[in-house]
Amino acid sequence: DAGVTQSPTHLIKTRGQQVTLRCSPKSGHDTVSWYQQALGQGPQFIFQYYEEEERQRGNFPDRFSGHQFPNYSSELNVNALLLGDSALYLCASSLTSGNRYEQYFGPGTRLTVT
Amino acid sequence: RKEVEQDPGPFNVPEGATVAFNCTYSNSASQSFFWYRQDCRKEPKLLMSVYSSGNEDGRFTAQLNRASQYISLLIRDSKLSDSATYLCAVRDAGNNRKLIWGLGTSLAVNP
């Protein structure tokens, strides 16, 4: 049973550049949530995708956008990178139906903006 | 008041000790609660889910107190390998696809 996968694992970008991060959910899951986690902080919710649509969004600017594909995989795009975007970006997958709602995380992409 | 609050710690305990963390939540309509463990520079890993009054898994026990709106995590017979950050997450009552996260409690188990 494949778990959540993310790519790349590490990335170094320059201010002003754009970045795309990728996530494949756990087998059988249909919902992908993206989080940003700065060092020493809890995960900050960016947005969530279900049925290829953004369903919920956290307090992040429009520079952060995403997409979900028919196979449930997802991308997170960040434009016009700022130094403050340096963080661990986590993808979590879950199954929307049913009464249980555990989210399972991928290993994350560590983004450094210089 | 924050939606989900945790004591950041750090909690420093000797091996074999029992330690408990609390997580308070603001929305009394919340129904589902989760404890995750996160090691340094790694992703959070699901430790326990709580949908009713509590849950137990080996040395770990989670208990829900709805009246006081908090969930606790008890770790018995602490091991060195239990050293990590413990994150509490609460399912958003208004949006059942979203989890609301605390900032985490840091635990260091010392020899």
C-alpha cells in the first residue's frame, strides 16, 4: 500500500522565481491538503483539493495556487517567491467519505528561498 | 482565543516516567480529534484518533473531556525514542474536510 509521496524532497530557489511541488496521495484517498510549516511552528493550512476543485483555503495570498488531477494527485505552485516562503511544505491525503477523517502526510518538500 | 492550543513545553522527563499533554479547543461542536507525532525535520505521523471519549494504544492513551473542551495524551513508561513534538489536530466542525492544528508540544525523554 503506497503512502503519500512528494517531490522534490529539497529545493533551492531565488526570490522572485516560481516553484511547483507535487504530491501523490495514499492509495484509495481522494482529498489532498497542503500545509506550510516553518521551523518550530505547527502546520499552517494552505488549501485543500477534492474532486479537482479547491474546497477550502487558508490565509495565504494568491501567489499560492494549486491543482488536482483526475488521478487525485496534486500540485502546489508558488509565484514570486519571497524569503519568507522558505519552509517545509507538507501534503496530506485523506478520504472525504465516511466517518473517519485521518490525514496522512508525505515526507514534505523543504523549500529554501535565497 | 486560538482555535486549538497546546503548551509548547519543552517537557523534560526521565526514562520510565509518565507524562501528559493537554490540547484545548474552542469550538464545542468539534467531534474528531487527532494526535500526531513529529520528529525533527520530518513529517507528522498519526499517533491516535479520538472520535468518542478516548482511545488507547499500548503505552499511549488519549482522553477527551468535552465539558472542558480539551483532549489529553498520556504516555506511560517513557522511552528515549518518544522524544519528539506532539501535535494536536481538531476536525473543523464547520468544514469537515479541514483539520485545525495546534503548534505542538515538545517532549524530551532523558536517560
